[in-house]
Amino acid sequence: MSASPSKSNVVPLFAMEHREDDALMALSREHRAAFDTLVARHQHALLRIAAKYLGDVAAAKDVCQAVFLEVYQSRHRYQPRGRFTHWLRRVLLSRCHIAARKGRLVERTRPEPGPTPSQPDELILAEERRRLVEAHVSKPSEKHREVVVLRYAGEHPLEEIADILEVPLGTVKSRLFAAMAALSDSMKEEAP
Amino acid sequence: MSDPRFDELVQWTEGEVTTRRAAELERELASSEPLRAEKAKVDALMESLSRPAPGLDAIDLRPDLWANVEATPAPRARRLPLWLSLAAGLMVMATLSFLALRGDGIREKGGQGSLTGFEAFVVRGDEVTPLGATMHVGDALGFSYRNLPGSRATELLLYGVDSRGETFWFYPAWTDASRPPDSLHIGTSNEPVRLMEAVRHALVPGRLELHAVFLTSPVSVSDAEAGRLPEHEASTLTVEVLP
């Protein structure tokens, strides 16, 4: 027998995703396949945030590996509260802060391959801009940087960022605008 | 130095200016080339921040992750330093409660015929109550043990095992996976001895077995987990952990 839909059963899609994540975390205590699904669901979002934060794909990969390993090892202790994605972002940012502080990313030792000549000019320019911007993302402070990467690389609305970082919405906005200004200033300084 | 015009364009793009100001900017944009150029810079910056590096989305972390899982030992459950925050309350409450609760429903294991035994308490904030059939995941546990004169036991291990088989060490504390501590050295006494630390582990709902193992020689917790126990007497209490 299926339950008829009622207003009380309607929950926001994001909340539903959180609950599915919680269910997968519970299952993954015994079944690796459940955790595999969880990783597949979140890995690209995490990689995008970490790569933007650290400005280095290889380092982002290392950090995300460490995050998922940490989550897997703590799966028995995870308390489902319907906020898995936010918690995962917090774990990721904490790892990113540590990786950045260690100074292992002072120099980019593994440069990404440049655009291939067959790409249209527009794409080549966009790719060059991306590299330039990523080289400057480290300029704003940690607190400002994390807001920028959650907003643009993670595509989180400002309200969600406030939830993830557990700070007021007004703080998120002021950090975001200050970070963008710092980024713009930094890029202007370097411009010929 | 921050450019006020740039800042406002960022806020506008983020939908953070008033409707009236947004309409003014729209009109200005249609007629001002410098403003269009500045707006194009803001858009380009945001696009660059959103754009992933080439090949990033093709990365699959899972094969390496499982290899890492195989290669990395799971960390031990950690002891939380509740003692510092609860010390004052515990010292007073524990003494009073202990005297008041003797013979009043304390779950005691070991029996009157045995020289050894242990008792467990639930510590919740400043409250210390005897462990009953249930406790909650956020509760801390306190213990006392009995090792009457005539007993040969000189060492104690106190630990819990949950329904998944995960072990939580209460005494001794095991906080560093690479340095397994030895059992707690104990003496004999006519009175129960209270262990003056409340310990809270990140428990999950379900059955939890509490074990006290009294030994005649020291043993490390890793040896105990491997089942390498010298001569000993053991007592067990079972409690249901509720969410």
C-alpha cells in the first residue's frame, strides 16, 4: 500500500538528498557499495571546491581522498542529522586549510597541460583567465577564500554557505564581497 | 584599495542591491561603455571561479580510495576530556551519590561471593546516576571497582563492545592508535574504589556490553584485543544505548 502524498511529506529536494546521504552512510557501515555511491555522488563537487581553493588539481585529489577516507573511517560514529553535505564541506575545508598552510603548494610543481591549438580562441582565453584567477585565489584570507570557493566552485547559495560555515548570512555576504575585491585588487596589481 | 564600483557590480550580480538600484544600474549599463567593460570583468571573474580545471570532472577517486582503505588502519575511538569540565561537579556528586546509592539499585557485577566486581554510573551534566538498562548516546560513563583483600588481581581493564563489534576503551584510555597503553594498576581495599574520570565515547544506538577484566599481571590493550589475556576474572554488564 502506498501512502498518499500530503503536505507534511513534502520536503525540500536538498533536505531529501541529505537524508539519502544519511541512509547511505548508515548502509556503508556494512556495505562498501553504499559508500561507493556516496563518493560518486559527491566527489566532483568536492574536487571542484578543493582544486579552486588550492589551485592545484593533484593536491585537490589528495585532499579529497583524505576526506573520503576520514569519512569512511568515521562512518560508525556519524550521527545522522540530515546535514551530510554541509558536514562533508566542513571536513573538506578543514583539510584544505591544513594543506594550504603546510606550504606544499607554494609552487605548482605539476602544471596542468595548456589548451590545445584546436580549441576555439574563446575557450583558450577562458582557460587562461581561469589559470590567472586560480593563481590569485590564495590572496584573500582563509575565511574569505572558503566563501568564494563554496559560492562559485561549489555553486552553493549564500544561505547554504551560512549553514555550512555556521556563521550569519550577513557575515557570508561581507566575506564574499571582501574576497572578490581582494581578488580583483590582486589581479590588478599584477597586470602590466 | 577596493573599487566601490566593482564592489557594487559584484553585489548587483549576486542580487544583493535593492530593486530600485538594480533598475538604475540596468539603465546605466545600456548607455555607459565603461560600466559595461567593468561588468564584463566581474562576469569573467565569476566565470573563471566557476570553471573547473580541464579533466577535473573525469577524475574518479574510488579506486585509489579503496586501496587507501585497505592500507590504513582505522583510528581508535577517542576519550574525550570530560574530566576537566565535570571535575568539580563529579567530585562532590560522586561522593554523595556513591554513598547514597549503595544498595539502592546500582548495577553491580561480580556478586557477593566474588572478591572482584565493578559498578557503572551514567554521568549527564552534573547528574550521576546508577547505570540502568538503558543510556543515551551522549551520556558519559563513570565506574567504580571492587577488589577486596585476598584477591590476587593487580590489574584492571575496563572496556565496552557495541553490537557492531567496535571496542571502546574506558580504562586505560587509548587515545593514540600507535601507542597501546597497559592495564590499570590496582590495589585491594575493603571499600569500592571509584575511578574519578567520566568517559564519553561516540557511541551509536544499540546494545553495549561493558567488561571489567581483573588480571594478575599487566597486559597491553592491544594484547587484550587480540585475546592474549593472562590469568583473569571478568565481569560484564549490558546496556541498551538509545539515540
